Amino acid sequence: MLPISARVLAHPGYAPELLARAAVDTLGPAAAAWARRTRAAYPSASPDGLARLATRHFARSACFGGAASIAAGGLLAPLAELAVISRAQAGLVLHLAAVYGQEPTDPDRAVDLLVLTRVHPDDESARTALAAAGQVGPEGEQPAYRMAEAAWRLAAPMAARAGGWLTLRLAARLLPGAAVLTTAASNTAAIERLAARTVSRYRQQRHPARA
């Protein structure tokens, strides 16, 4: 099996799906272990209470990690920030899955990641894309339309944050420290919004009659 970086480079059009699967494989076991330890430490805690605990942890991670990437500066700072927030998002979703009784190492969690982070609009399209990603071979040759799609899909997250990044750079010139504070607040808010969507999804799966 090729490492994830090689698979993404060979098939960039499937980058979100390949990364979602890799996140489940690498972060899922830690999420399951965290849920077991935390339930043992707080046996009377409700799933919602444990969800708030996990959300605070990953909000701090996104806050401080993103702020550190901004403070470091350089041309690669936006990429570093994106990597920090993406890892925090994946970790959050998988921890919340464990909190609400879903197995965080189950392949279905990749579907959850793609839908909750709004790469795909619904479960069906996410499953279809994951199935297609699972059938690609080791070669990297793709039709031109797939390469065009790849460029769009990989550029979209950066484009979405580019305006904010330019604003932060201007703020850094005018007010030292403002960019770091703004990034911290922005990343924290993004994690909290994702947490709200994730909790809603897993509550419905836990109590479908209430959906």
C-alpha cells in the first residue's frame, strides 16, 4: 500500500476522499481510546458533556496551532494553517463519533467527515466518491477533466481562506499581534460550528425517532 502522500499525489482528484479514509485509519483508534478513558474518568458524564469536553480540546488545538502558523509567517503559513485546522476537524468529528456511540474506526466515518466538512452535500455522493477512490490503481495518469477537477478541489479550501489570509496580513502590518488573535478566533469559531453540525448528526443517528 502506497503512503497517503503518494496516493494523494498520484490521484489528486480524490484527495479529500483519500485523506478522509487516512484520518479514520490514523486518528480513529486514538478517538476510541480517548472515549473509553474519559468515560471511565467521568462515569456520570452524558454524551453531550463529553462532546463539550472534546470540542474545547480541539478548539484550543485549532486556535493555538493556527495562531502559531500565522506567527511563523512565510509563504507556507496558509498551508500550515490549513493543515492544522483540517487535522483538528477530523479529530473532532471522530472523537464526537465515539462519544455518541459510533465506532470511530468504521469506514463510514469517512462519509461523515466528507459531509460534515461540506466536501460533499450528502451521504450518497460521499459514498460514491469514496468507492471510486478505493478503486484507483497505483498509477498517476488521469484524463484531463479529472486533473481539472483535482485542481479545483484542492484549490477550493485555500481559495476560501485566501481573502481572510490577505486581511490578516494587512492587519499584521497595521496592528502587531492582530493577525494572530484574529486567526485564533476564526479557527475556534470554525471548530465550534463543525461541532454543532456533528453533534446534531450523531444525536439523530443515536435517537432516529427524534430526528
